[in-house]
Amino acid sequence: AFPRLIKHYGLRITIRIFPTFLLFVTIFAFVLLPRNLYFLFISLSLCKALTYSVHDPAEEVLYMPTSDSIKFRAKFWIDVVGQRVAKAVGSAINNYAGSVEGIVIYGSLPSVVASIALWLACYQVGILFDGLIQSGDVVGFEKEELVLGVEMTNLEDNEEAKDTMTNHNHDDDDSPLFREEELSPPTIACVDRVSL
């Protein structure tokens, strides 16, 4: 389903499918159909299916216009810190609520706010992603180029580094690294086949 969605609608629309569904499920679960176990079971199953089939692959596509260092940092903050903090907050709300009635009272507002925040974030990220793809820019690439350029400039300015790179120390002429003797090509031993 994901490749077909990306091909026909692009990432901007595809990344909004899960947050839109989650927002509707949250409103129905807490406002219109509270304490309906059948609805909760079906909607949570569909949410998990959409997460693995649409949202997670779309999230991975978002890393395409980023440099490797930015990708690793972002994945750490999203996958490790962000998900763990969200689970801890949800668990704290459930523990504080204590019962189904308490979860409906105390969990409805944070759930709706989190769903709206996720939808807005996906909306904005989809627009930014399309802009980056159209312009051909890579997030974090300029910064890495600048750092490498500064390191290369510092290396070129350093006279000792120039001497080390262009001339070797003649005291080390006996070391195997600086021998200029010509090596003979390796010999290959040929063995004739013997028929048995």
C-alpha cells in the first residue's frame, strides 16, 4: 500500500493519513463512543496497521534529504528519546487516572492535543520535505562541508603538516614505509593436474 500511496499522492498526503485517522479515532473514542470496547479494539488494530504500513515508512523517507550526521542525530531523538518520553507520559496519565472513567476524564484532553500536534507536525513536515526535494538541498550538508573546509584550511596553513605530506624525513629511509626499492611481482605457482 505504501509504494502506491507515495506514487499517486506523494509524501505530503501520505504522511498525513495516520495522524488524520488517529485524530478521528481519538475524538470518537473519548467524545462520541466512550467506553465502547469493540470500537477501541478495532480502532487500535487499525492504528497499529497504519503505523507499520504507512507512517513508519513515510517517516523513513523523510530522512532522504539529510546528511548522515543529521540523520543519526534525528533518529536518536525521535526513536529513542521521543518515543520513550511519550510512552512514559501516557503511562503516567493511565496510572494517575486509575480506572476507565478516570482515563476518559484525564486522558481525553492530552490525547486530543497530542493527535492535533502530530497532525500539524506531519502537515508542516510534508510541505518542508517537498520543498527540499524540489530544491535539491540536503539538510546538514552545508555544515559538514564547512567543517571539512575549515579542517582542510587549518591543515594547509600548518607548515609542519605540509612538510610531512610532501617530504618524508630522510632519517627514516631504512624503514619499510619509505623504501624506494623496486619489488618484483609476485610469483604464482602452477600445479599440473595429475589424472588418477
